[in-house]
Amino acid sequence: MTASRQWWHAPAKASARRLAARLVASLGLTSSPSVTVERTYLDTFDWRLFRRGDELVEEQPAGGERVLVLQSRDGEHAELRVPSTGRLRQPTELPVGLQRRLGPKLAPRTLLDVGHEKVEVWPLKLLDSDDKTVAYVDVERAPTALRVALRPVRGYEKDADRVVELLDSQADLVNGLDPMVAAVRANGREPGEIPEPPKLELRARDDGRAAMARVFDHLLVTMELNEEGVRQQLDPELLHDFRVAVRRTRSIERLARRYLPDDMARLWEGEWKWLAGVTGPPRDLDVLLLDLQLDRQSVTPAADAGVHELAARVRARREVEQARLCDALDSDRYGSLKRGWRSSINDLASAAKRGDTDGSGSGVRADKLARKTIASASKHLMKAARAIHDDAPAEAIHTARKRAKRLRYAAELLGGALPAEEVKAVVATTKRLQDDLGQFQDAEVQLNLIHGLLADTSLGGEPSPHAMAAGELITEDLVTRQQSARRDLIKALRRLAEQ
Amino acid sequence: MKIVATYSIKGGVGKTAAAVNLAYLAARDGEPALLWDLDPQGSATFLLRVRPKVKGGAKAIVRRRRSLDSSIKATDFPNFDLVPADLSYRHLDLALDRTKRPTEQLAALLEPLEDEYSYVFLDCAPSMSLVSESVFGAADVLLVPTIPTTLSVRTLEQLDDFLDGKTKTNAKTNAKATRAKNPTVLTFFSLADRRKRLHRDVMAALSARPDVLEASVPSATEVEQMGQHRAPVGVFAPSSRAARCYEDLWRAVRKAIE
């Protein structure tokens, strides 16, 4: 544990050089020539570093080596400075020392540039009688601010306290904002703030149509919040969330169709299917890429070269799919779907508000609608579960998976209108089931993808023997995992069918 | 966290220089490194410009009156920290002797730092004592600098005998039930002067041993100048032969550890 870093701000128009000279004289510091430093602050889209008190910044001093600096805002951990070899954005590609400190929790996320600044730094130091540095004091000229940063040195906290006292006593210096926070704000964002849809709240006595409108609105807002991130490919999680919102919309629309106006379901069903189809391939490639990154950490150096090549082919295909996805998101078809669906949601909410007594779903309370929808989804899942036997084809398992998902979505979304204990068990069971089913299905998808990627010469020519060997290795592993998942889920589905 | 101890029964063989330079190189690569100066002379402490002052003495650390964490001082080099030594370390043997399992104490004291450092370097005093045994119990690697002379070879053999005896004792007392490790011994030639026939002969004779590393550190002015500059060789003479030799040595040690 070391003392935490602190900042003071001087009047923005003051001279940095004069301020540095004054501090050298009044605090007894030693100085070095100023240097221009470009800083890029990094974090995940959901602020995993910021939320745990860490700050990762890539520093590029003019004429110097680029370094990644991991700092602890509260001083809990010592600063870690690691030479940076390139713009690494996958946590699994970071140097080992950083990975160890950041921990595995960061792994599925991409590191994004969340803020940037270019500053001129006058580095000053407080030395003891052995010429040992006991505190670092940097005077920094940023575009809109002049600040003094104190970086305490571990084991020399008393010296840092002395510097704090002296800086506090300077009339023109006031305690200031963390430069990272300032840089992020300048970028139009707020550290720690994740754009989220409003919380979905349903009440038992609500009109069923109003409840459905709220559910659909919640899902549409979720899609819209993730849309730009999907377009810019900021993080695989954003496409995942976007896709889940699409799938949930389709599931609820299908399960509760009889409570919706006829044209609402009829008009948009095909369009939702189209959108789900567009988001599927890039998401499958994202999952494969994440798995390959994990594979690379556990294979021999020879196999690693093959996995690396395979990952490059995945990325090449992913780029193609990204272009298709962006075309879809920029298309009139997508715009019409969003506008039309929003209009249908508004009509549904208005009908409920007016208390229209004619048409589908009129006079049905939210709790009744939820209960019936969940019961119907449950019935469908049980039927699919009963069809599963030891030799069941992959298609039957896929059907069971889709039905388990539908039931889970219904319980999670419409279940808000029911007492929590009524849906808790359904959500837990379907979640467990979906994990097993998901493992089976992911392995199935990845087996097909790997075969296709190795056969596709448009993705960088013929694959090397290393890549072929890695493909075989991964295929063997996937087959083993799939067989194991199949056994687990057949057991789970049978248990369910017996209930 | 891997623990590397630079150890020799003999003094003046380059233990401290190796510990300081290797810890610096590990840290420069972005691996947080801690050097624990266990030598009451405090040479590593001096070389890193830290004052030889341990609050409460070594005894306070061994008796857990002060955590090892609170004794850590950052050096002037990124990711490189030091636990300084002072003269109180001459009583470290006594302090260890008063604990229940003296040979496991250093390992136990380092355990809380597991997540913080990639490498810990123990710079040992030249002796065969309870401190040494505690070092053997904590270290993954025992890095033994050896001057290629007849007497040094004899010292190396003495260490072999001692460690063989210790391994047998551990086997008898079921070492698994304790924290005691059986460190991997790595030997490198230190202060080697290839112009001397004796050095060449000894190096040739010992190179057949599997624990002898190819990398060696020559007798070099830059290593001696560490005392003047109070910094690792890589800081003030980065392109010198000595600096390159330490880099080779670090690569070899890291490879052996991995």
C-alpha cells in the first residue's frame, strides 16, 4: 500500500515553466527538461478498471518508449509500468505482468480508448540525502489546464505528506480533478457510467398490453443503446447484448402473439428473423475468437502459431461479416423495422391507456398474461425435452435449446408481473439447462466454423500445416466437450421431462 | 510468484550484483520484482540508495510485529521494490530460531505478497546458517555465483552435499506436510576471466554439470562501478558487456524457471 496520487490545479493561463521553477525553489525539488507525453486512457466499455479503482494508461513520450502504466487510484497497489509493443486491445494480449495484476475478470472485454490527452510535463523529484527519489512531482501543461501531480513513492509516505502540505500551502494551487476523469469527460462520457435502458417494472394489476409494450420498449431501447458500439465493433459484449435483445423480442412476440394486435406480429415477424440472421454469424465468430484467445494461453509454442493463424482467419471472416452487419444496420429495412416497431409499441400502450375493450389482449391483466405465457413456453419445452433420447439428433437438441431460451426470456421479462418466488425456480432451471445446451450448441457451431475457415482460401490462402494441426487439436477438444455436454444435457432434459 | 535466491557460502562472489541486476531486468520487462536484502552488510540496500534502517529490526518482521509489506521501499526503477537490510539482520538467525518452524519462516512471510510480485529475489549473506536453510525452504531457484577457481569448486561441492542431505531429511519428514521447497540449483560463473588459464580449465571442467548455466558474468569494471553509480549496470552502462551478460543470465534463469 502506498499513498494515493493527488492533483492540484493552477490558474490555466499561468506559466508552467515558472510554476515548475517556483516549486523547485520552494520545495527543494530537482528538475529535468520538459517532455511532451501523449496519454491514452484505456478501459472496457463497462468500466471494469475504473470500477475497481484501477487506471490503465498508455503513455508515449516524445522520442521515448511507449509504456502501459497501471495505477491504483487509491494507492492500494504500486504503479506498474510495462513496455508496450503495440496497440494491444485484448486483455489476453497484454504483457504477462499486467495480465496477472488485472486478473482474469477483464478477459472477455476489449480495452477501449476512453480518453486522450497530450501534455507537456516538467518532471520534478524530491530527493533524500542519498539522492534517492522519495516523491515525484510533475507539472503538467494540458490543453485546458495547468496542474501539479504528486506521485508518492512506496515506503516514503511521510515525504509525500510533506509535499502535500507544501503544495496545499501554495495560494494559487487548488485540489483538482483526476486527469483521467477530465480526459474522459472531454470525450463526452462519464467514467463509470454505462448507458442502460430504464429498469423494467411490471405490476400484476397492469393491463397486459401495457406490460407487453413496456417489455418491447425495454428491449428496443437496449438495442438502440448498443447499436453504435456494434457498428464501431467496440466490444463483443455489445453485439451480444444487441442480439439478445433481438432474440428476446422475437421470443416474447412469438409466445404472447395471441395478446398482440394481429398486424403487429404479422408485419414484423419476418423482419426480426432477418435481423437475428444478420447478427448470428458475427456473434459466432466473436465467441470462437474469444475461445481461441483462451486456447492460446494453454498450448505449446508450436501449436500457438497455428492457433494464431486460425485466429487471423477468424478475424478476416469477422471483418466481412461486420461489413454485412453494418450494411444491415445502415439499411432502410432496419430503419423501417425500428420505426414501425416503435409505432406498434406506442399503439399497444395507447390502446391499454385508453382501455380499449376490443382486439387481442384486451381485458387481460399482466399477471394472467405472464402466467399463461410462461405456462405455454414451459409446455413446449417439456414436449421438446421428452423427445430427447440417447441418440437424439443435434436438431432436436437445438429445438430444446430454443424452447428453454424462450421460457427463460418469458420468465425473466414477463415474470416481473408475478411474485418473485413464482418465477425464481423457472429462471434458475432454464439458466442451468441453457448452460449445458449452450456448450453443446457452441461446440457444434464452432466445429462447422473451423472446418469452413480452414477450407476458405479467400481468407489468406491455403492454411499452413501449423494451422491445420491447430484446427485438428481444437476440433478434437470440441468433440470431447460436445460429447460431455451432450451427456450432461440429456440427463438434465430427462430430469426435466420427469417433473 | 517465483522466488530466486542468490546464494553462496563464500563472500565476494557477485551475489548482490546478480540479485540487483536480475531484479532490475525482471522489473524492466514489466514483471513486478521485489529484492529482499538479507545480508546485514546491506550492500543491495546501499546500491539502491535506500537507507539501511529497519524499524524494529529484522526481529520485528520475523515476529510479525511489523508486516514485510510495511518494510517495502520502492527503488528509483519502475516495478522494482526492496526490503532493506540493516545491521539488525546479523541477529536474523536468533530471531528465526525462536520461531516454531524456523526454516519455513521466510516462505510464510513472503506468502501475502504472492499476488503482488512476479519475482522475489533473496540476496543472502555468505554463510551456512538457519537463515540459509530458511532461504532454501522458500526459494524456487537457488542461483549460485561461482568464481571459476579451485576453492569455489570446493564450496560448490559443500553446498551440493548440504542440499543432498537436506533433500533426504525432507523426504524422511514428509516435506509435503511443510512449506519447505527443494529449490532448483542453478550455477553461473561470476567474475570470470577467460584470460586466466585456471578460470578456463575450471569452467571447462564444470560445464558438464547440468546445473551450470552457459551464461556467465565477467570480471568487469561496470560491475564494480555499481557502487559509485548506486544503480544496476543496465542503468548507467546499458550497452556494456557486463549489462549484456546479466541480460543473458536473466534469460537463462527465466527459462529455467518457466
